[in-house]
Amino acid sequence: MKVLIIPSWYPSASSPLNGIFIKEQVVALAKFFPQHSFTVYHISEFLKYESLYKSFTTIKHKTSKDNLTEITCCKNLLLFKILNKLKLAISAKHRFFAKTILKDLKGKEFDLIHAHVSFPGGYLAMFLADKLKIPYIITEHMGPFPFPQFPYTTQQNISIYLRNALGKASQIVAVSHSLAKKIASYDLPAPVVIPNMVNDSIFKYSPLEINHVPFKFFSLAILSFQKGYDTLLTAFSLIHNQVKVKLTIGGDGSVLKQLQEMATSLKIDEDVIWLGALNRKQSYSQFQDCNCFVLPSRHESFGIVYAEALACGKPIIATRCGGPEDIVKDLNGLLCEIDDPRSLADAMLTMIKNYGQYDSQQIYQDFVNNFSAKVVTSQIEKLYNNVLEKTK
């Protein structure tokens, strides 16, 4: 089987964590299924050009190893900006990109296209599949669906670009049941649910430290309104004087300064540690060093950081915001309400009180059964075979 993968985001030297979960899935597929070949073609529109000449040129970076080839094509931003000013710019741009990809891949044969996110990856895959006469599938990650910032999209309807890409796919994959339900509500084909996987070669099991004092909560995310850190700081202030507790926060983002000022005003700044942006190894180290992971997001289509914590054997606290409801269960953590500091504070106190009842080995095994690389990629490979069988 020869699979062409079209991601909407993919890591680069300047943005190593951008779409890292997609890259890790592709690498795992190639590892566990050496009988298949995988080619990733990623169009980047974010290259910083050093000269006017480069703004008119196409720069490609290609790496190949065993049964995996990765191609990153940096398109000129000038053309991109011009097309965005024209009528039908979205369609015109992607038809142009599709022709370029077909030219670059001339002589290569593929059986299936796997796009990640309906736009732009899925929309581009729609054109490619039509020209190559092969099926394509889309794994939807983005939320809240259907992207309210996208042109011509409202809560009652979705853009024709999204509808065409998803509607013509041989299969839609959603990374959570909440997202699948939302997609189907727009009169689109019902998605199959396959969760994101965790790179369990990095995030590994470690026993819980029952007597870790003060109790240490860890949180990790891009610091934005969506992640609910204002709720977390307020909840932390409610328990701060009741128990010995620390809160360590990893990540950077637009609301960092605002959150730091909030911690100071709540008089909890001495027990809140700001780590800044973390790489994968640093994140793993923090998961290992904490008692519990907490993130009170306002929305998550999945929530990969929760699963990473479980891979390390750590219990978690999350909100009922979509994806976490597929992840959190009695044996591994607690759910609380969105935008409810009191509910979160109660969950944090309950976690501290009942911490010894959580079995780290059981938490890890539940992770293995649901979100490990082998389990998730096996579901994807099975889906590939099913789609190809139906299209014979």
C-alpha cells in the first residue's frame, strides 16, 4: 500500500512543535507497517524570505528513510497574497498547489490519500484524489468545528469549501466522539472515531510519588483564552491556603503577562512557577515530577497533553469540554465544569485527598489500551484497508 499524506500543519526548524502529533503518527505508521510506504507532502506558507527573489521561488526540503519520505514545499508568499485578493482565491490557490504537487510527485503511484484537517489539507486532497483517481480520507482535528473564523461559515452552516472536502471524502475520521457528533450535525457523513496517539517512546510510565509534598500540579499548553488558565489560577487561589500545594505551568502565549499579573493580584505568585515554552524532553520531565496534570480548557477536540500525562502514569483533571470526555474515567482522573473555579477547586482538593487511591500502573495500562502508538496506528491501517476494499 502506498499512502500520500497531506497535513495542514507539520513541524519545521522554526516551529518544531507545529503539528508534531501528525508527524509522530506518520513515523509510527512507517515503523509498525514496513510493508507499506508513506509520503508526506506539506505546503508551508510561513517561510521568512530574505530577498525579493526568494519571494518568487519555491524551496523544497526532502528527507527519505526506509518507507517514509517527507517533502516540505515552501511556496512564495507573494503569490499567496495575490490569490487571496482575487475572487475564488481559495479554489484557485489550491488548484495551483495541487498541480505543483502532482508535478513534483510525477512518476510516483499512490493508492490512498490521508489528509489531516479539512482545510487546507483536506481541500487540497480533494483535488489531488480527483486527478489521481484514488480515494482520500480526512482526519479532523480542529475545533471548535466548524471554524467560526473561516469565510462563509456560521453556526448554522459551514463553508462550501469545508463541505465539499468532507463530503467527498471516502471516510471522515474524528479524534473524539464529541467532534464526530458535531461534524455529523451538519448533515455530513458520520465520522469514525480514532483518537490521537501519544509518542510513547518519549512519554513513558513512571510510578506515582505518593508522599510528594507539597502536592504538585502541572499544566502545559499554549497560553490562550481557550485553555482556561484564568479559571485555573482562581481555583488555585481557593485552595492555596488550605493545603500545601504548588502549580507549575509550561508553555508560552498571548496571555502570559496577563496571567502572571493575575497570579500576583491573587497573592499566589510565590507558589506558581512559569516555565515558558518546553520541548518534548522537558515536558516529559515535568510530567514525571508532578503528582497530577490539570488543564481546565474551554474547548478541546481531543487534548493530547492529557493522554501524555496518562502515558507517564499520572492522574489528570480536565473539563467537560469535548475531547477529555473520551479520555478521563474514574481510574485516571476527574472531570469538572467549564468556567467554574469552584468546581475545579473541589476537584483539586479531591485529587489531593484521594491521591493514594490512584494506581499508576492501571492508569498506564489504560493509556496503552487506548492511546498508544501501536493501538492507534493499527486502527488507522485497518481503516486504510477497509477504504481500499470498498473502492475496488
